[in-house]
Amino acid sequence: MLDALVRFSLQQRIILVVLAVVTLLFGLRSVQHLSVDAFPDVTNVQVQIATEAPGRSPEEVERFITVPLEIAMTGLPGLTEMRSVNRNALSLITLVFRDDVDVYFARQIVLERMIEARSRLPAGVGPVLGPVSTGLGEVYQYTLERPDDGNRALTPAELMQRRTVQDWVVRPMLRTIPGIAEINSQGGFERQYQVLVNPDRMRHYGISLAMVYDALGNNNANSGGGILPTGEEQLLIRGVGLIRDVDDIANIVLKEEGSTPVFIRDVADVTIGAAVRVGALVKNGKTEAVGGIVMMLRGGNAKEVVTRVKARVADINAKAMLPDGLQIVPFYDRTELVDSALWTVTKVLIEGVVLVIVVLYIFLGDLRSSLIVVASLCLAPLITFIAMNQLGISANLMSLGGLAIAIGLIVDGAVVVVENAFGQLSHRKGEAKLRIIQEAVQQVAKPVVYGVGIIVLVFLPLMTLEGMEGKMFAPLAYTIAIALTASLLLALTLTPALCAYFLKGGHEEDTRPVAFAKRHYLELLHVALAHPRVTVGSAVALLVGSLCLFPFLGKSFIPTLKENSITPAITRSPNMSFDEVMAIELEASKRIASVPGVRMVVNKVGRGESPADPQPHSDSDPVVSLETRDKWPAGFHTQTDFENVLREKLKDLPGISLIMHQPIAQRVDEMVTGVRSQVAIKIFGDDLDTLKDLGDRIGYVMNRIRGTQDLRIERLTGQQYFTVDIRRRTMARYGLNAADVHDVIETAIGGRTATEIYEGERRFPAVVRFPEAFRDRTDTIADVLLTGPAGARVPLRDIASVSVMDGPVQVN
């Protein structure tokens, strides 16, 4: 079979050359369509269910929301793992499926179960699915800025205006880009209409909270009255009653008293304010900012998606599409890392090609022989790229790194064929050239097939890996196997054809480098053959010595990819107020920005608009972008040097713990294991106090292990609760119900959305709550008066036990 293949290649050599040119063109085209990223996506197939429940504690979130949803999700086809995190006002459930389950099928069956479970959830709570993205999904992050911002601090009004532009102008523009899963807004103040009811005025007019809440909701609607025929025409009948502005809200009638209407303005101040903040952005330690995170669809081409985003952003900025002169300014761009990774691999490939040419010329002494081998060396990677496109293998450091590893192996078959053909032509002068080449190739065909086949077989175990290991190493094995198979096919087809066209015989004598190496090698060979026992014994001794040294070698799953960006994640006490968190974060950002070689730092405090982002308000996730290596200051040689300096800068900030990470690595760790850490120890049990005690003890032991750094123990307790425990017998004497107390807690103190106000395509919530003076202290809240059916006014403290106590920060 091999003889026939070689014979056919020489007989139809013109066809093979044409096919090679066509393959070259298709290969170059396939390079442009490769799915490119810096790192292989090892994220498992998962679906997230996020549920916002304003005002509910972690224990209540778990009991009333997470548990019913988890019960509904049990038994899903292909489900392998279910985990959840319950924090104040937020439930996040992560469902992990087998790798062979299609993510859209998984989302469909989760959605069906979720719809069934809605009836068992509290009123007003609506679970949603997280975006179709992965740990590598955050490909582009930006802020909204004006050219004249300078170093000044933005006012709350400016932050609210920019957040509105981000939510209702920028996000819709960017979401139309193919490959985008979601745009997660960050920072600023969310605009809302606020009806701040004064309890003293409500008592004066005999108005209850429920009356204000219902009136606001009932006075914000349009109506349709069908069709009215008028002769030869017809009219559509409609009633317009939507609220348009603050004055419309203020003029809503609550009741009549002595034929005089009582308006909302008589019992409340109506204003435009900001929602309770759960997150913020800080830029360079100078000011707060507003921005967004572009999330790529699962399986997308990061380079293509970011290129589209950058083109759209450039168009938006150039045409001044945003109001008030705002511009989109990126602070994290995945293409920088992708381009750096691709250039590293490309440089290795170029160096490999040049080295092969030089080595072949030195040892064969014939330039034509070198160029024939180089033809195979260039075509084999291009054939590999075509196959990668067809098989859906992305181009990243692992897959392209495998190709770089295979460079020396790719030329093996071609080198053997060309070298033998060159030698045969050199000492068989006068015979038919085609016959000489055919016999020369046939002589080495079987050894070449066996040699390349054995190397391919070595990588077969990697192809059988599953889970994270499979996603990491299987593409590398497939890439090498494809490249070697392509090189073998080229060695037995195209290489003989090119030899027939271009190869000529030369001198039979070895080149000087070969002669020099052979002379010393033969001397060593004679010594080894003369002392076989010493030779074998020395080899065995070296083997045993290497095995003894192996346990002392450092070991890692893969080398750490340095992203040229650092995320020094900061954790604080969960009981800390948001204002205090922001004060510490501004100081931390200022210190980070002062480090030489730091290009930009943007601190993401708390969570963004997406409920699938569970970070608490006390934690921050800075993105520290470094200058390119040629601009690093003296004394900084690796990214680790920057990390050590940042630790030193931040170590004396009060009440913080610090973990150094990188943007991609951090997100991948969190998506795969639920923990933003390279090594995590999880303890399972029902008692939070026992879990806390065990966690502290394990942390103490871990901290004494050599090499441990940036240790963090998840905070389970330490959040203080202002608890209103209703005394039912006392409450019954005044004719009050638990619902009356809950209205005060949920609506007056926490604030509850009664309706939404439309401003063109935009809509904003209208919230009813007490003014800050009536809810800014624990004693103020305890003194809130409730009115019974008989008109009796009762302070909250008289019908409930009011206390401050410690409680859980989260329930995982």
C-alpha cells in the first residue's frame, strides 16, 4: 500500500503540487476563522438561577427561595452537581451538568422546572437564568468618561446620569453585537422615583401606608376602549393615565376629607433619588465611575467578539452618539492578552522554521533539500488549522503550544525521505531520477510510518481525559496528532513529488559538522561497546538517581499564565457600612495606582446590575492593568514582583484580607468550584457555629504550612441584624396583624416598588418609603407608630421585641 502511494505521488506529481497550493490558500483562510483565545475554556456545562429578594436575610433566602428551587431541580437529566450561595437579598444556585449535555438543552429543562417552582416562592420574587457565558466570558470592561473629567470627583448627580446612559443607551447598543451574551452594568446611582411618606402627616390625615402604595400603583396605567365607528372611518379609543413626572405623582388623590381631596403631596415628599447601593466602581483612587462588563456567549471567538466590540465602541465615540460628551474608555481588553499569547506561539513557530532550515542546511549541505522539508513544515500546520476549524478546537496557548512542540516532530518524516533520496541520487549517477526517488522513498516509508505512528500513540491517553483535564490537554493531544498525521501524509506524497522536481544529487561525503560529530560519536560508541556492563550500569544508576530526585521537584497542574493584569481581591467585615467600604476602597485604589508600572486600576466594589454576580457589598475586585514589559520600572522582572509590592502597600489597611489573583484565573476558579482560589477546603454540615469553628482551626493549620500565602477563611457570621420579633398576644390587644408590622418593615423602612414610571423607552421604579430621618437609627425605627383599627397609636417597640444580634453573613 505504501509503495503504491509513493508510486502514485510520483506519477501524479503535478496534481499534488496543485493540491498543495490549494491547501495553502484554504489553510491561510482557515487561520482567519479560527476561534482564538488566550486560554482553553475549562468551565463545565452549568446553568445559574439567580433570585433577588430585597430585605431578606441569608437564612430566609435559603429557606423560602433556595430550598424550593433546589428541590425542584433534583433529578434533572445529566445533572452532576448542585451548589448554592445565599446572601442578603440574593440567592444564586449553580447547576453543573455532564460535559456531553448541550448547554441550551440544560437551560430549557431548568427553565421548565423553574416555572413549576414559582408558585412555591414568596410573592414578588422572580428567579432568572444567568447569562449563557463561562469563566472566560468577561472579555471587555469599560467606563464612561468625559474628556474634561480630569482628576475631579464626580457628583452623585453625574454618577446617576451616567448610570442611566449606561443602562438605556450604551448597553442596548453593545448587546446588538454578535457573540455578546450580556452587558453587566457597574457603579453609579440607579435612578428611581421616591415617595417619602411622613408618618406624622399620615396620622394627621388618617392615611395608611397601604393606601399610598395602592394609590400609586392604581394611578399609573392606560386603558383601551375598543373601536368607535364614525361614518366611513373608525377611531381607536384609549385612556391615557400613565405617570409622566414627579408632579403627576404628587397630585394623585388618596382620599377626600370634608369634600377636600388629600393628595400624595400632602403626606409625602416626591423626588427623584437613588436606589440602595449594592456596588460601585472606583478608578485610580480619584473618583467613582460608571461602566460595564461585556460578557461573551459560551463557545464564542474571543478575538472576533472583542474586535467587533472595539469597532462599535470606536464608531460610537467617533460619532459622539452618547449624550453630554461621554466616551467609552476600556480598562480591560482581552485582545491584549490574546495577541500577546498568539505572538508568543507565532514567534516560537517562526524560530522553529528558521532553525530547521539552518540545521538541515548545515547537516545536509544542500539548500534545495532544506526548502523541500520547509514546504512540509509550512503545510502541516495549515492542514492542522483546517482540521481545528472543522472539529471546533479553539486556538489558544495549549493547542497552539502543542503545535509549537510538534515543530521538530513534523519534519522528521520529510527529513528522512529527503536525506535518503539525496544520498541515492548522489551515488547512483546516470539512472532514471524518478526510479531512484521512488526506491529511496519506499526504502524508508515503513520506518517513517512506524516512527510517526508511535509518537501519535503516545498522545492517545491524553485524548481520553475527561472534565477539566480533558478540556485542558485533549486539544493539545489532538493538535499534535493532526499535525503529525498531516506531516506523515505529506512526507509520503508531496515530498517525493517535490524531490522529483527540485532535488539533485551532491557529494557523498559528510558535511564538516556531521563529520566532526560522527568522529567523536564513534569514539564514544567503541568505548561503550567495549564495556557493556559499565554502560548499562551507568544508565541504570542515572535512572535511579532521577527517580530519587523526582519527589523534590515542584509540581503543578499547568504553568500559571501571566495575564499582565492583577486582581488583588479585598475582603472586609460584612458588618461594615457601604460608605466606610468606599472610603477604604478609595485609599486602596490610590495606593495601588501609586505603584510604578501600574497603568490603570479600576476597583469593582460589591456586585453589579446582574443578580448572577453574588459578590457582597463589603468585598471588592480590583483590576490592575500593568504596563507592557518594556515599560516596567527597574527592579520589576516578573508579575510576582508587582504582587509582592501590592501586598506591602495594602497590608496596613484596617480590617481587610487580601488574595492576589488574575482576572481569567479568578473567574475560572469561581465558575468551576464556586471559590475564587487555587486551593480550597470545603466543610459540609448543618450547624453554622460548628462550621465556623472548624474553618478557623483548619485556617490555623493551613497558615503554618510552608508556601501558603493569601489565606482567607470565608466569613459565615459577623453580620449584625436589627431584629423585630413580633409579640402576637400584645399585638392582638390593639387589633393589629402581622401584615401591619411587615408593611412598616418592608415598605416604610426598606422601601417597596409600587409601580414603574416610563420615560419614553426608559422605565424607572417608583418606591414608597419613610424619609431618612425616620429610619436612620435603631431607636428611631423602634419608635415608629402603628395605627390600630380603633385609632390607637402604638410604638413598634410595644408590640415587638426589638434587638440587635449577630447572624449569618451567608449560607452556602
